Amino acid sequence: MDSIALPAGAQAETSDPAAAARRSEAFAGWRLAGPAVAFLVLLILLPTIAVIALSLTDFELGYDGIRFVGLDNYLELLEDRTFLIALGNTLTYTLVVTPLSVFLGLGAALLIEAEVRGRALFRTIYFLPVVSLLVAMATVWQYLLHPTIGPVNALLRLIGIAGPNWLGGSDTVLLSLALIGVWQAVGFNMVLFLAGLTAIPRELYAAAEVDRAAAAWDRFWLVTWPMLGPTTLFVVTISVINSVKVFETVSTLTQGGPNRASEVLLWTIYQEGFVYLRVGYASAMTVVFLATLMALMVLQYRALDRRVHYT
Amino acid sequence: MTRIKTMLAGVALAASLASGALAETTLNVHYPMPGFFKDVMDKISKRFMEENPDIKINFVSPSPTYEEGLQLILRQAGTAEMPDVTFVGLNRLRVVAEREISVDLKPFVAKDGKMAEQGFSDNILKLAQFGGQQAGLAFATSNPIMYYNADLFRRVGANPDVPPKTWDEVIAIASKIKDLGDGIQSIDFRWQGDDWMFSALLFGAGGTMLTPDEKKVAFDGPEGLAAIRLLDRMVKEGGMPVLTKSNGEQAFAAGKIGFAFQTTGGLRNVINNVGEKFDLRTAPIPLLSPEKGHLPTGGNAAVMLTKDPAKQEAAWKFIKFAAGPYGASVVVPGTGYVPNNELAAKSSEYLGEFYQKNPLFKAGLEQMPKMVPWYAFPGSNGVKVTQTIVDNLSRVVEQKVAPEEALADTAREVQRLLPRK
Amino acid sequence: MTTQAWKIARALRLAILSAGALVFLAPYAWMLSTAMKPREEIFSSSLALIPERWAAVENFSKAFTRVPMLQLLMNGVIVCTVILVVQVLVALPCAYALAKLRFPGARALIAAIMLGLLVPIHATALPIYVALSGAGVLNTYFALAAPFLISVFAIFLFLQFFRAMPDDLINAARLDGMSELGIVLRVIVPNAWPAITAFSIFSVVAHWNDLFWPQIVVTETAMAPPPLGLIFFRAAEAGDDYGALMAATVVVTVPLLAAFLLAQRRFIEGITLSGLKG
């Protein structure tokens, strides 16, 4: 249908062809997006609404009774020290992991892209952490970061530094988790940047070469960086979201301790909902978590999307 | 409409499956920590099915931890997915009992009539009782013991054949071990994770968590103060480092730690991890008050979930078998748990000989008379209370606050979490 | 630029890449070494990577016999394939529509997709579980795949990718009389291979390694994906059987690594075919 309508819209100039073309384009758009919309509603929207509904109740797993409690759960949240600590820790974690993993990912991608030989090898090595089961790799890190018998501190001792009590001390635990997070995320970001780099037309580089002295640095700022705009925006967004969702390392390595120094949002929500079994309260936390994240994303997207240059 | 169809299909399928073996009852059994219990469970169920050919044991996919196992049961409660028998951590038994998910075993015990003769003493039955309910039968039980590295003892001039009997002696040896250098540390006291090891100190001083009516905190009395001050001394005088649970285990297995205080249930694993690296020993854990001191019981209980009377008979048979002398004789050597069945412990038919040959396992056995139930807090904040206690212990271990202040904070926070009735 | 400077730059580049590679590989060295060691050698005061007594056979045979590993791997392959195929089929047209067509509600849809990106499975697990349980489909491949049949991540990724695609190509196709669906299939897909491959890698990796959801909907080992098998080697309370755990981790990771290596070639092929490069 649209195959007829569209060219027609392009040629004819009678009987409001622009409106007809718009209509048919809209129709095609909805048809193509339809299945995705259906799944989105069914698998994300409805469950989210269910969570919001649950957040207004005192539902507890295992008990039959369910009572409407209005905003009580939200009021309790305001005074919940654990929740506030988790909020702060998650923020700190995100602020460390996002920039580090984005820049290292970009760096790795640029270096690997420039290298002719061993490209596949390096790509594979840097991607390994993404491929591995994080729960199992967390156990490995637990040993590597062992304060006395671990290799990391053994190396530090060789150069005369007394290594910190990585995962054991409340001052270092969050940073240690963040480093593991960076290790895990760099390869992920690298692949995204590699995909973005390959999409840059070579002619642009040739043009840049004609234009100016083609120092690598200039080429990067003139061509690569602006052309990577959409990719970068995407990578930053995904990195923020993934860091905020940190869960596996915490649950395997520290369980939020010591003394809540590594308490993060998803862990707190999981504890409330599945361990303390207070599903209603955990749902309220989830809603606040989602709302905060959403606000952040809208802001970030508004701020960055305008500056990003699309071809 | 489609749902009805699915249901009908399910019923038809179930019927066709059942018709294959008409007289057979199939019990779906769920258990946690397969890394630990798989071999044990396989062995027990094999023997059970040999003795009871009309009952088939089908293990559903196990859960990695007690917590996750409990979540599974709570989610599945009342649905067709719910297993018929499960194993619940002794401190979480109250949760399933209060929610009436577990089947009260009182009538079965009464009908049986001769539990004591089969090795289930009143003391053992009590480990799984809450508010007049028999929520399960203790299956694998443990108590906290002292592990020590005899090589390090010798290096500081202590005699490993005469293990320290009091905490003062422990701290005196520890303070020498910490000065050995070369990354060697003194004590790994398992305060992380839950309140079990704190209970060991508190009960060991003769204290209790709450007042007998369960309305008020009681651990802030002199016994609790002694317990938390002791923890503080372990750090200050004994040089105990701040370690995560796994790091503590690993360092001890590597021969870099003098003392480890943790469950006897981990003994088999510790033996395996240590190998021939050093001379591993065990001894009873010192008590702050040898006269009135007790020790908490860790481990789990077999719990009946099925409400179907026909299955309940079979489930009761299996539970009793698993928790009985044969079950204990499989569990104990494979793990390090203590026998939860008096017959198994004493009779040479079961474990008598084993203990002769494996002296490391004796520490837990010797402490059996001191065992009392691991206290489960009332109300829905039970686990949160536990977490509050652990958080405050970590403040003491990290030397962020004085023990007195930590204890007062804990008492205040826990009191708030108790049911207000 | 002189050849001399080139050589220095290259040496520097290789040095940085190699140093980074060492850091990234370190955990795997320990993982492999542990999978070869008997239990008593795993934790010791020496940092030796080579075991004194080799226990690889012991550990790997545990990995295959303690759990029906082949069955688990098979389950993983089936579930990941179903998820990936549906995700791509649903996301591609949607992303194309959002990138290149103007239709009412498009902005709202993008907002909804952004929202979807933020919703972790941990948050919606309970309602979805209740629905699946009510439909009586727990313990099926369907239950394992259901929540992931839509990937907002895929839509988002493709959207970013398509936006950067030149409009001329599409306009030309339209002038040729191609339908919009035809454009997606014959113009967009061939050009989108890098993005599709990249996404496939992420999708497969995420679902192959997912432990959270299978634990909720699967109670029969016959339906379990590989990570559920790994819990047979963990014993939280009393310390894990590290040797067997690491051996099992190797077994679970290797197929994925192989898939990545294959996809990587495809990745490059796709780029050359689409003519985006050189």
C-alpha cells in the first residue's frame, strides 16, 4: 500500500498530497513498530504498572492478606537510612564506573582500530570479561584482591606499597567493586565504539587529510569524535544504566557490607522484596528508583542529544 | 478459555504420567546448597527408595543458598509448583511456620509414639518447634567450634595439644601470632553474614536475645556487653583483621591465620582445602561462662509442605528417614555437621567408629549438650534484625565505635524492628 | 609523518594494548590454573599458577558428571536462539520506523523505550512470574525466554545506528517502488549487519549468563540453562569447591567465546559487504 502511496505523494501535487503521504507514512510507521509496541506493553509496561500498584499495598510474600495502604510505603522510605545510603553508594559507583569505562572503551577501540595485526586477538581479550559469567568471575576477583594471600597485594608489596583491604574495608569496598565493574564494562563499550567507528565513511578521513596536516590527534577531533556522537551518547546512556543496575558483584562478594558500605539500590530492593519479603515496600523503592533514573535520563538526553551531530 | 485448555492438557499429561506406575507416590523434594548437600541427598534418597519401593523421590532443581531456597518456597506456596518436602535453615523455620506454609508435624509425632527410641530426643525435636508447632525435623545440625593452626601455635611457643580453654588464653596466643609477620594474621571470627556467631558469644555468656515474652531486647544486658567487648578485644589485643567471609576462609586454608571460629559444618571443606599444608586441629569453642553458657544450633530442618494426605504419609516417612540415624550417618562424615540423632552418635552401627578415626570431628560432638535453638526473631522483620546486628558488629571490628556504643545502637534499632504488641 | 615516528607510535600503541591485555587476562590465568589444581593447592601462601599435582581430569569430570552439563548447554543454546531471533525480528522494523519515518506517537514511543531500558528484570520479576505461573507455563523454554522477547536495548541500538544511515539510500529504494517492509529487509538489514552482530553478541552473552531469571522460573534441572548448573559447585556456608567451580565456568564460557570469535569474523565480513569501509 505504502509502496504506491509514497511515490505518488512525491509526484502529484493535487488533493493535498502532502497530507496523504504523511498519513501513509504514519501508517507504515505504526505497522512496523506494532509488534514492538505490543511486547513493550505486555512485558514492560503492564508489569511496571503492577509494581506501582503493589507499592500502594502492604503485600508480603507468603501471607495471603493484601491491604491498600496508600502512600505509607513512600513515607517510610523518606526515613529509611539504608535506602538513602544505597542511593548515595549507587551514585558514587556510577560516577566512577561510567566515565572510566566509556573512556577506556573508546581508547581501546581507537587503538585496536588503528592496529593492523593482532586486532582480532586484542578485541577478543578485551571482550572476555563481557563473555564471562560475572558470578563466577566475582569469585576470582575475591581471591585476586585478597588482602594477604592475593596476587594484587603481592605485586604491590613488591614495589613497596602496603595494599589496601580491598573488599574487606568499608572505605575501599565500593571502589573495589567499581574497578571490577570497569573491568567488566570496558569490552562492552569497546565493541559499541568499534561498530560506531566502522560506520564512519573513509572519505571523510581522506577529506580531512587534504584539508589539513593529518596528525592523528587532529583527525580524531575533526572527524572521529563528531562522527562518533550518536555512538557516544548511546554508550554513555547504556553505561549509566548498567552501573545503576549493579547487583551481581555485590550479592556475590560483599552482600552490601561491611556496615552497608557497599549497599546499592538493586541489592536493597532485592533484600526488601525477596529476603525480608516485604514486596509492597520493595515495590515502592522500585518506583522511586525508576522515577529517579527516568528524570536523570531525560535530563541527560536533552542536554546531549542537541549537541550530537547526525549525518 | 485458553487457560482452561492449558489446565486440561496439564491434567491429562499428569494422568498419563501417573498411570505408568499406579501404586507409586512421587515426592518432589527441594533442598538448598547443592555444592554441599547433593551427594548426601542422593545417597539418602537411594537408600530410602530401596527400602520403600512404592515411593519415588524426585529432586527439583536445588537453590544455591538457604535464603534463595526459602524465597522459592514462599513464591510457590499454594501453587502446583510447590515441592512436597523442603529443607529450611533453622533460623528461618519460624517464617514458614508463622505463614502456615509448613505442615505442623505434631500429629505425626504423636501418632508415631516412639520417637525417642528412634533417636529423636525432646531436645532434638525442640530445635524445630515454634509456638507449639513442630515445624520440621532437624536434619543437619551444627554448632560453632574453634579451628586452629598447630604449626603457628608451635612457632609462638604454645602447645597445640592443649588448646586454649578460655577466651583470655585465645587472645594471649593470638597476640603472639599476629607479631609473626609475613602476612600471618591471628583470628578469623565469622561475625559476617548473620547473627549466629554473635549468638555463640552471647549464649556462651548465658545471655539471650530477647526477654522470655519476646517483647523486649535482652542482649544489651551484662552478657551482651561481655560478648561485644570480647569481639572488641579480639581486634584490639588479638589483632583480628577485617576480612570478608571468603577471604577469612581462604587465608586460614593457606595457613596464614592462627584461629578460625566458625561452624563445624564446614569441617570437611576446611580439611579438603587445607590438605597437608599444615597441622589442622579443632577444639570446643571457649565459653564466656562455662557454667551457664550455651551454643546456638545451625543447620536446617526437613519440612513437610504437601497438604495432600496421601502424600503426607510418604513425606513423613522420608523426613523421618532423612533426619534419622541413617541420614545422620551420611551427613556427618560428608560435611562436619553433628548428628541430630542420638542413636546415630552413640551406636557403633552408625557413627561410633567414625569418631574414633576422625578426631577433628569430635569438637562439635562434645558440644552437643550445650546446643540450644538458633534464635529466630518474631514478626516479619526477623532477617532485618539479623542484618542490624551484623552491621553494628562490623563497626566494632572496624574499630569505628566503642563496643558499648555499638551495643546500645543495636539494642535501640532492634527494639524498633520488633512487633509492637 | 616519517616512518620513524610511525614506528614509535605503533610500538607505544602495542605496549599500551598489551599492558591492558595483561590486566584483562589476569583473572583468567587464575581461573584456568584453579581448574587444574586439587583443592588443597588452591589457597596457599605461594602464588604458583602451575599445580604440583594436576587435577584437571578430576575437576572437569566433576563439571560434567555432577550436573547434566551437555543438557544444560543445549538448553542454553535453545533459549538464547529463541530470544535473539525474536528480539531482532521485533526490534529492526521498529527502530527503522522510529529513525526514518514520521508518525504520531513516535516521540512517546522513544520515551517508552528509554523507560524500558531503565526497568531491570529484578523489578518486574514478580508480576511476570505470577502471570507465567497462572498460565501454567513455568519450567518451559517459553518461560525462560518470555520476559526478554523484546529488547529495548536492541531498538535503541538500531535506532542510533539507523539515524546515522544516509537517507538517500532509502529514498532511492522508495523511488524504485519498494514497500517500507521491503526497505527494511533489502536495504536496512544488509547495511545493518555490524549493528545486528554487535547486538547478537550482547544478547547472547546476557542471556547465556543470566542466573537471576532461570532461578525463578525453572525448578527442573532438565530445563535449566548453564549458570544454574554452576550452583551445584557452590556451597555458600562452607566454602565453594573452587576447582570444580572454575572448571565448570570454563566449560560454560568456552562456547560463548567460540561464538564471539565466529561473530567477530562475520562482523568484519558484514562491514566489507555493506561497503561502509574502504
